[in-house]
Amino acid sequence: MRIYRGKDYKDMSRKAANILSAQVILKPSCVIGLATGSSPLGVYKQLIEWFIKGDVDFSEVTTINLDEYKGLEPENPQSYRYFMNDNFFGHINIRPENTNVPEGLAPEAEECARYDRVIRQAGGIDMQLLGLGRNGHIGFNEPGGAFDKDTHCVTLTDSTIEANMRFFEKAEDVPRQAYTMGIRSIMQARRIVVLASGEDKAAIVKEAFFGPITPQVPASVLQLHNNVTLVGDEAALSMM
Ligand code: F6R
């Protein structure tokens, strides 16, 4: 595992954006797996800046997002599709038809099978960007889940609902289920870039990358991947 240490959130976001833009420059038709949440926002902002300057071109890129709340329509401002359009896709020259996010309103079995097909037909994921949940989740793969799953529907844990509450008016509004790429789908990505920022991620960063590999800490499976890069700020890497 490679570790890049940024001074702060802005610095780590720039480092991670450099890795992503290098991927796009080296293989303009690459397939990039993307995440929502607070961690990648700075990366998206930086990539938009470089796009505007003419340094990076997304016209041939395909993106495949990790997850989406079940039951939310794409126009819902809390949906991950809306988040991606608003924070990234709407500001760069990616073709909308080349962006993929699970469809929250689609029926479970069909949607999970369709999403696995999307990944397969794209030729697999060249580089997967991940955030890290405080309980070690990646995507919406919560502690205790199996490592051998592809896209599936999960019931969110109380701690994830609580963490995501900040984006909703009240706890009851947070959807209880989500579609997510499984650990197997994530592990099949050729390269994985994990982002971690802030003091509240320090303990889980240490546990995930230096503790035992166990389904109780889903991100610990990344220790078995042969091309993982961790990009963190001082605070998130402070216990290592
Ligand atoms: C988001 C996702 C989640 C987040 C994780 C960390 O698409 O799949 O696993 O990456 O919850 O969230 P932040 O970055 O908000 O701390």
C-alpha cells in the first residue's frame, strides 16, 4: 500500500486529484469508480478547476458510482445521483450517458443484476475512489457482511444513518436501505484510492490498514488488494 500524507484536507484532495487526473491522461477512455460523501468533495472541486484550465479532459471517461439510496429518485437533492451531478458531472465535459449511479427507484433484483452488467460491459473499473466510514464501511458494505458480494441491497446500520443524518432534515428522512457495489466488485477494481480526512477517521484508518482482516471491519479487506493508495491528511493519519 502506498500512503500519501497531505497537510490538510485541501492538500490531500489535490494529491488524490493528481492521481485521478494521471489515470485519465494516461488512459482517456478509462473507467473510474466514484464515491459521494464529504471525503471526495475536495477532489471533485480540484478536478473541475483543472478541467476549466484545460488540463484534463473527461469526454471519453466512464464513471461508475458505488451506491445509491433505495427509494430516492434521481431528482431528489438527497440522492447520490443528484450529488454527483451537482458536485462533479455538471461541471465537466463527461457525457451524461457515460455516468452510472444505481437507480434508487428500480426493483432490487433487476437493478443489482443490471449494475453488475454495467461494470462488466465497461471492462471493469480501472481506478476506484473510496471514502471510509467510521465503522470501517466502504460503499454501503457494513460490518459483518460477506466479502464475496457483488451489487446488492443493504439495510443501513444505526451508526451510518446517524452519520448521514447531517444531510437530511430529520432522522426519519434518511432512507433505511441502499444499493451498493459489494466488496467483491470493489476488490476487482485494478487500482483503489482511499481518502481519509479528519481526526474522527484516525482510529478506523489504523484498524482497517494495520489491524486484522475481518468482515467486522469491511475496509480491512483492502489489505488483500495489490494496488491500494491511501491519501489522508495529518489528522486522519495521526495514529499510524
Ligand atoms: C459514499 C460511500 C460511503 C462514504 C463513507 C465516508 O458513496 O459509499 O462509504 O464513502 O461513508 O463518508 P464521508 O466521506 O462523508 O466521511
